[in-house]
Amino acid sequence: RMRIVNKSNLPEVIFKYLANDTYDYTDSISATTLIKPVREIILTKAHWDEITLDAADRLWTLFGTGIHKALEGGELGTAQEERITVTLNNRKVSGKFDLIYDGKLTDFKVTSAYTIMYKSRIEEWTLQLSIYRYLYHKKHEKELPPLAHIVAILRDWNNRGFEEHPDKYPKSPAVMLDI
């Protein structure tokens, strides 16, 4: 396990929550790991027990987890939060998509308005959703449409940003992107 420290001196109750890694690890390579640079994967694996992370760097995961918990309570689509693992070339690959909504693969992201404005993570999200789509097809023997969605919830959205950049800035604090 990665060691999480409190360099930023967060309140103890927040630190304890962030230090508790609730990710559902499996003995497979995840879709989000698969899209990382190979060097990063190899070095992380080789030095996992040496890596430390400041809990403050995980603070936004608290918001993402909260959004996912709130949304999983309602019946929004045909499938929700499904972990799929398949074996490819003798390696297990897994992914956990958020939702099949209106027949389309849909994933929720808590991110910045500027990430949407400058489209800085579109390639990463496209790769991630493509892997989820492939895994879904392998498990369920059913094709999903090539069009998928990212529902981006913008943690820093504000009216001023919209007024200053009406052509580029997201129109609301939650937007749906076609991928």
C-alpha cells in the first residue's frame, strides 16, 4: 500500500478518511492504469512501498466519491458501477464504469471548468471509455454504441468565468460531453 502522509496538516478527521484507501483493487491491471505511460506503471510497481502521497493531493477524490455514492442510490440506467474483469493474452484486465444511461456508456468526473474549457483530458477519457466498452462487450457479448458520455461536475465553476469567456467556458456547473 502507498503511504499517505499529512504534510499539509489537514484536520485529523479529513486526513483519516483520505488515508483510508477504499479502491476495490483486484489482481488485474485496471483500465485507468492501462492508459498510463509504461514507464510510470513499471516505476510505480517497482517502488510502491517507497511512495508517499500527501493526503491533500487526494482531497478531490472525496468529492468524486461523494458524487458516486449519491448517484448510485437511484436507478439511473440499465447498469451501474459494474466491475468487469476479462482475461486477454493471459492477463486480467478490469474496469469499473459508472453507468449505462440511455443505452450509452456514461462516466462521471469531478473536474475543473478549465479542464473542460481546454479539453485537456479528452484523450485520456476517450481511452478509458473505449476500454470499458471493450470489456463490456467481452463480458456481455453485446455491443454498446460507439458514442459514450462523460458527465463532468465542475468543482470550480462560477458565473464570472462564464461572463469572461462566454464562448469557451462551460455553460453550467455540470456538463455532458460526447466521447
